Amino acid sequence: MDPIFLLLIVFAVMMIPMLLMSNRQRKAQREHQALVNSLGVGDEVRTHSGFYGLIVEADDDIVILETESGAQTKWARAAIAAKVDGDSSPNPAEATDAEDEDDPSDGDFLNSGPANER
């Protein structure tokens, strides 16, 4: 076989997965852009940095988010990662107590006991 032909085959085998991945990436970008464009006043959102807020004002590329305490902050629309459903918001009551972390009954004997004994 001709070495150039083999080189072309190897190149094609390497490029096909890259093209398929870029198509998936573009599809995900289009879906995210459609989601961000569909958001309006009254929607609860999460930003890429993990900030949760309610949209109280929306312009073309800027939104004003309000926290539970009533503070309002200005965000770029592109910073919004997802729309939050009522069940998806974090619940501080579900956080574990610090006392549970040092419980020797969980089988973690290396990290149990006071810090000065370790």
C-alpha cells in the first residue's frame, strides 16, 4: 500500500470522532442559548458560579437577580447556567452535622477522635 494512503486513513480515523464531538458541543450551546433567551421575570435561576436568584428585571444581555434576603445583583445573561425548578434548590436543613463526621461507628477509624490526638 501507498504510505500516503495509510496516512490519509489514519488522519480520517482521528478526525471523525472530533467532528462528532464538535457537533454535540454546538447542539448543547444552541440548547443553552435557547434556554437563556427564554428566561424572563419571575424565573428562578442558577448561575455558573452557583448563585441562586430570582429574575426581577431583564434586558437584552443583563438580568437583575434577587436573593432570598432581598438583595439585588446585576448579572450577564450568559452567566446563567440553568433554570431552577422548585424542588432543585439547595436545602440547608439537609446538611450533615459536624458531630456525625467523627462518628467511629461509620468505620472511619483514622479520622475519628479529637484533632489533637491525630
